[in-house]
Amino acid sequence: MNSSGTNSEHGNILVVDDTPANLQLLIGLLSKKGYTVRPIPSGKLALQGIHLDYPDLILLDISMPDMDGYEVCKHLKTDPRTQDIPVIFISALDDVFDKIKAFEVGGIDYITKPFHAEEVFSRVKTHITLYRLQKKLQEKTLNQEQEIYDKNLILEQMIEDLESTNQELKKRLEQLKKAQLQLVQSEKMATLGQVVAGVAHEINNPVGFIEGNIGHASEYVEALIHLLSLYQNKLSTPDPEIQECIEDIELDFLIEDCPKVIASMKTGIERIRNISTALRTFSRGDNARTVSFNIHDGIDSTLLILKHRLKDNGEHPAIEVIKEYGELPEISCFPGKLNQVFMNLIANAIDALEESNIGKTFEEIEATPNQITITTKVDRENQQIIIRIRDNGMGMKEEVKQKIFEHLFTTKGVGKGTGLGLSISRQIVEEKHGGKLSCNSVPGAGTEFEIALPRQ
């Protein structure tokens, strides 16, 4: 509330009284003390004129026609603009009930007529001083509240900014951890690929040497056998020493078995050659661009790498791999990355089967042999290549299945799993190749992972 009372050093006083003599008396007394006095002869006029210049104090007569002082005071106290202005009642009524009513309607003091000048001065001065102090306190409080409010807004904004920064830092830290772990995983696969490629290269040299010479050795053996046959046919009576040697070396068996040995060696060389090819297929280091690739070659090379885990080693029974391959066209992809996916999924299937064997007897395991079924086909309707890898292990609960692709989530023990394999596999399939990696698992009925890759 603003008041023009600040225009007077002492204060601005509104006097409301229907008796002109009283008005003149109060104007004369208060003006001499330096107060600015504004007289109004009725209650209604007072309510209308007070808004022109809000006073610091109101001296209000009680007995007035049309509207008495009590009613005027009630109106003043219900109006937010005037409710804080102090009201001193001035009246000839000296009954205690009149005074009580004056205080009930909002009066701050009561002066009885005929009044004494010094009493009026004292009370006017006291209440104007209190009113001004109250106004200053209110203004100071409001200013402090506004200052606190502004500071709270700044603080809230700072807290919000800090929380936002904290969330961003957490997000970046998580991304950094993810990138670091993925880098470690990729480096492990790259290292494995380099080792496998090195082994394949080292195998190729002696295999090529043996393969290049075994044909000549076969021809030489055949020539020698033919020569021996000629000697046997031309010399009907061989020298006793030669005859003894023929019997010692079992020449007939040697002639019959030697070509078989050579053929067996050729078969072995062919198997080594196939292994070398599979190793090179698995270790494809084509991360820069896509190339045409046979999916079956990638799966077979992965199975070769994991062959030692599929065999019966005394600790766990053999795992049968059932291949249900369809006719697939070659697709443009990153073979090394896809081989990493096949490695993760097949290794997980082996882990699941090994875990399902815990606590089972040999007879129980034989009754339900461990199997991994790999199915491939072309979904011509959606123009996709579908690869399914299914095990007949224990399966997963729904709450586990919902989390398996989450970064760092694993159900394996410490040191056995990083929680990255499936997360990285999904990233390779979906982000690198625009495909889809999904899982279907029922407790007690095994788990199946499906890879859907676009044909083009």
C-alpha cells in the first residue's frame, strides 16, 4: 500500500467526523504539530475519498448519520488496500461495551470526548510511528522474501543444471565404459582372429608342400610296385636272399596296403586343408566395408573353433549339433562381425547345456542328449535370411529374458561372463547390418535365438 504520508515529516491524518467544530479543532491541533490533516464530514465520503490519498492514520467518530464509525471501520478492514491503516475511534460514548466493539471491528485505540490535546498528540504520534515502522518492516520483509525467492530460483536452476550435468556425465561415463568394454571384446576377437589366421597360414605352408609332393610320391610308389611285379614275372627263381627279404617285409601285403596309405594321407591333407579354410573364414578382418559372404561357411568355421567344447571330455557329455541348412544366397555383410555373433550365441548355448547337466546322472543325460540345432532359411515374404540357434537346455525365466540384451547384464559367475556378448551381438546385427536379433525361451524347454538379416 502506498501512502502520500511521506509528503509530511510527521504524517498524513484523515479525520472523519460529522461535527464541523470537532473537525476544526482537530485540524488546528494537529496542524500545529506538523501533521497533514484531511477532514471528511461523513463515513460514506470517507470510504470514497480515502483511495485518493491513503493516510498514515484515521481518526474516526462513531456517532454519524447514514453510516456510523463501526460500519466505516468494517469496510476499511475488509478492503486489502486499507486494512492495515490504523484507526483511532473518537467518541463521546464512554461505555465499556462501546470500546470493546470498537476494538472488535478493527480499531487500534479509543479516545473519549472531550479529549485532551496532549493525549491526542501522544496517541497519534505513537500509532503513526508504529504504522510506519510496520510498513517498513513489511517492505523489508517483502524485499527479503523476494530476494530469497529470487535466490531460491537461482538455486533451483543451479540444482537443475547440476542434475542435468550429472545425468549427462553419468550417461557419458556409461557410454565410455560400454565403448571400453566393447573395444576389449573386439580386441579379443581381433586377437583371436589374428591367431587363427596365423595358424591357418602356418598350416598352409607344410600342407602345400606335402600336397604338392604326395602326388609324385604316389606315382613313384606305383612305378616301383610295377617294377617289382616285372621282376617277379621275369625271374621265376629269385635269389634265396631276395626271397627271404620278400618274406620278411611281407611284400604282397605291402604292395596291397601302400596305395591305401597314400590315399589315406591324401584324405588327411584334404581335411587339414578344409580346417585351414575354415580358420581363414572365421578370421575375416573385413571391418571397413561389406563383402559377399556365405553364412553357412561362417557357422561351420565357428563350430570348428568350438569343436573342443562339443566333444565328450569326461567333465561333460558330447553335444550333438544338428544342422538344418536351407538354400541361402550369399549376402553382403561384415563376415568377421557376424562370426563374432555366431561365436557368442553358440558359446552361450554350450554354457546353457553344461549348466543344465549339473546335478544330473549319466542316465538322465543319456535320456535327453544335449543338442544344438542350427536352422537357416530364406524368408521370401520379408526378403530376409533367418538363422536360428536353439539349445535344449533349461531355458530362461521371463524376467531374465527381458534383460539378456542389456549392457553388462549376465547370469554367469564372476570371471565367467562380462555381460557384453549378447549386447554386442545385437549391436552388430541391428546397427551394423540392419537386421534383428531376438530371443525366445521357455523354462524347461530350452532357448532359441533368431537372427534376421536383410538379403541385400
